[in-house]
Amino acid sequence: MVDKKTEFSDGILIAFDIDDVIARLGPSLFRWNNKLYGNAGTQNKGKALLKDHKTYALHKTWSCSEQEALRRVLEFYQTDFFKNLPPVPGAIECVYAVKNILKKYYDDPCLPYITSRPTSTDVINQNWFDKYTPGVDFKIHYSDHYFSDGPKAAAQTGKINKSKGILCKKINAAIIVDDCLEYCLDCSEHGIFSMLFDLNGSYGHNKLRNLPEGMKKLPENIVRVKNHKEVFAKYSAYVQMISKY
Ligand SMILES: [Mg+2]
């Protein structure tokens, strides 16, 4: 991106996580899992319910091994359920509004997305954004935290797991919006201002009970946001504030 006002642009780039921030993954993933596998437990007639999903670890909610949960998620990525995820309410409007702010500071704004989806999903991801955000230039950065091509890529490059915090620093993003508490904590440690996305307060997996032992509240540079109106309000206020300096 070419800076129009280099003194400001460095500090205003915002990055978005994709799943359950921009694209609504949870309900489709659980619907698909219940169709094929359900829950090995006896509760809820063998169904795994999204409302029971209280940590980021799917295997706990699905009552299966961690390896099996990863295998299922990789299988899910090959389905039409995944290809046809709906946007999170308000997400698309927010993306266009953010692009309009970035246009003031960059000649050719390019919105970064940072995702733990594996790189093998790239074509589907590109098509999804082309469909829902035509006219918005974007780049998808893959953190490959969990999935099979992560370890493979790690074996080839000698690097293990890309932290979202490090990725933000690398691409000069000062802010991230992510629904994963652990990723927000990682970004926070790297000095990235993080908005913990919790759609209408419904995301059981990112509540404070999942904070590391000894931590009682969110660090100062993480704020919980419940919808995209809040994301945009906080972002535009932040840009206004730093552009005064
Ligand atoms: Mg997410």
C-alpha cells in the first residue's frame, strides 16, 4: 500500500480474523458435525450443541479426541457447508466502512485478514471475499496454527506455528478483531490492540473463565465487542485519536 500520510498510516491498519468475525462458521460447523457424527456423549440425543461450546477446543464439545476433531474440521473445509458460510451480521458493512477510512490514509488500501484456516482453503476463501466484498482489495495471511499443513509447512520452513501477534507486527497492523481469547492474548503481548469479538455476548468459547490461571480480567489493550457497529465505532475513534498526534 502507498501511504498518503506516512506519519499516520503506520498506526491505523486493522486486521480481521475470518471465522466467526467476518464469516459465521460455528452454526454451520456444528450442523454439519451433527449430521455426520454428533456427540459420542448421551446428552442432547447425541447432538453436539453450539451453546455447550465453552472453550476453543472442539474435541471437548464433540466428545472425541483432539486428533479426530482436527480431522473433522479438515473434512468440513471440503464441504459446501464451508463454501457457503454466511457473513456475520454487520461484518460486510463494517469492512466497507473500514475501507473508506483507510482510503484517507492509503492510495490503495488493502485489508488484511489473519486466519488459522489452512492454506489449502485459499481458493474458497478468495472466492468468498470476492462474492461478499467486491471492490475491496484484501490479503489473507495464514497463521496455520492447528491444521495439517501447519506442521508440514513447519517441517519445510523450520518454523513452528505463526503467532497472530507476530503476523500483525509483520504486516504493520496495529489492531486486530478476533473471537479467540487465546489469539487476542497473544496479540496483546505483542502490543497489538485487540477487539475480542463476542457476537451479542453469545460466544461461550471466549468468556473470562478461559483466561490463563492467575489472570482475573482482560489486559488493558483487549476490549470485548459485541457487534460490528461497536468494532467500527471503536476503530474510527481510535483513528481520530491517533491522527491528532
Ligand atoms: Mg475466529
